[in-house]
Amino acid sequence: MLDLTRYVAGPVCTRLLVEMGADVIKVEHPPYGDPNRSSRPRINRRSGAHIQQNRGKRSLCIDINTDAGAALIRDLAAHVDVVVENFSPGVMDRKGLGYGALSAINPDLVMASISGFGQTGTLAAQPCFDLVAQGYAGIMHMTGDPDGPPTFAGIAVADNNAGVHAFAAIGHALFHRERTGEGTHLDIAMVDSLFHFQEEAIHAASMDPEFVAMRSGREHPSIAPAGTFRAPDGWVTILCTEAQVRNLWAAMGQPELVDDPRFDTNPHRTAHRREIRVLIERWMATFDTYDEVLAALAASRVPSGPVLAPGDALTHPHFVERGLVRTVEDPLAGSVVLPAFPFRSTSPLPPDDYETAALGEHNAEVLVEILGLSQERVAQLAADGVLASKGH
């Protein structure tokens, strides 16, 4: 597989493919390679972001803006199953590396193009980053307090979800090719991937002319009790449907609230959500810690949990036992903790022994092994500035 991506969305896709066993050749541009290499924090000039997204990929550093560099990519495309790129629409075509050019060389090629707005549409040529995509997709409109400004999510939801959507689409395209022998070009957009998340607002607006989607802050817009509640030393999330609300009243030692006309149905509870919040937080205040609150809720099987800071996952028992965090060893950064591969399977996955390549570390290996170039030709390409490398 050829990986012509950088930053987050594309590398997320190809990183998932690496962990499923794909041989990914990451094509980087000289002189510095993927901009993630300089992201902070860094130890010994090694970026944690680069380790997380690019472990296990072979690094091939080619100036694809040169005729010779572009020709090398076309030659390599004849030998791979998949190409992934996240340049702005039109850039690959102008370099002679678009799907039309590459599929003429390799008709059964699967190519995934990841972009902000997609390869078509009135916005296709506009620059886009994660926050811009959140705004267009309505995610930002739905996040924050109702009387406050729209708020962006605290992680790169557009980049990451576009990468995961591309990963899934590539799997489907390879299955389609196995059945039909046909290659395909996948058009994956950050805005499309986020807009797909709208589970209620779109159909509700079309079905009810009076419906107005609006962010709801700490409260779920249509279920009560559901939201975040202040505990003695932190925040607790609770969401109870009709099946669980009785359990909550029992945990609070107030089973009589089942028959309270303010709380006997979900419409009544949503109308009196502020009163419910007061009752819940007053009950939580009787404990010393939020761990005690969570234990009481869990004992009554109330759907609930803590609001964890990401660093809390490093030692949380469930994350540790489930293997959701893993420690990897890097020759420069030392021990680095990363999120684990998110899939589980009864079939064994490849061993997690990946390393992060130095820039251009595999130039000769890839070009000799796949294209059959001589070591002398590789050296000449480096002398001509078509290839570059930089040790650890």
C-alpha cells in the first residue's frame, strides 16, 4: 500500500491498516517529511503524535513535485493494492498521480482520497481543517450551552472519523474487487463523515416544521435524567430511560419518586429536569467522593460513569484490563503510552512490535525490492534531490 498522507485523517486510516497486517509505504516529502514529525510534545526530537500515527510504516522520502519523483510513484502504483492520499482535490491530478492516471497503470487499484469537503461539490476546492468541518457538519452548533457560543469538540473528531470511514471503505472496496475484479476510487470527506453523525436533527427538521435543533449543554435534549451531574470531587454522567429510572430513585433512597407526577413519565421528567438535577446533586453531596457515588449507582444498575480526563485512562482498571492503553518502546522517545488498537478478534492480529521509521529509512529497500532498481540508481536519485533521508 502507498500512503501519501500527512497530518491526521490519512495517517489514522493507514495506521489502522498497518495494525491489520498491511505493508504500508509512507511517502513523505523532503526535507522534513510529515509535519507530524515536528508536533509536540517531543523527546529527543521524536514526536509522540508521529509515533502514534505512523508506527510500522516504511518511510520513502520522495519529491513528487519532480518528474522523476512522480514517475517513481506511478511505477510503485503498478505493484500495490491500495493508494491513500489526502491532498486537496485536484492536486494529485495535476501531478499526474490521480486515480485516472494510476488506474490506467493498475486497473484493479483501490484508491482512497480523503479531503475536507470531498472531490466534488461547490466547496470542494476550499481549504478545510477539523474545526471548519465541525462547523459545516453541525457538530459545533450542537455542542456547548444553549445560551453560549457554539463550541468545538476537544479532539480532532473530523480528522479521526474521516480516517476510520476511509479504513472501512477500503475494506469494502477490496471485498468488491475480490468479487468483481474491479478497482475503485473512494471519495471520503471530513464534512460527510461528521454530518453522518447527526442521529436526530436532520430527520426531525424535515418531519416537524417547528423543530429547531439546539445545543443543550449538560442536559440531554429529549431524555431526563440524562447529563452530567456535580459530585463531591468531580463529575458523573447519568442517563436513565424508563427502564432504569426506578433504579436511580432506589439508589437515592427515594423510591417514592416513581409515583411523583412530576417524574412519572419522560415528558414530565424533561419538563422538570432542573428539579431532578437538584435532587440528584443534593444526594451526591452526601458522599465524600465521586467513587462512592459511582459505587452506589452501579450497585443499583444505574447507567452512569465518571467524566475521565484522558490521562486518567492510564491507570483506570477497565482500560488496563481491556488493554485500551499500551506502552510502546521507541528508540528515541523511550516508553510512550498510546491508545490501543480498537478492534478485538477471535482470529489473531499481527504482533504489536512496530517501530517508527526515520525519514526515508526505507528508500533503498522499497525501490530495490519492489521496482528492482540498482543501488547505484537509488544513489543517483538521492544525489539529484529526488530522494531524501534523515537519520534518527
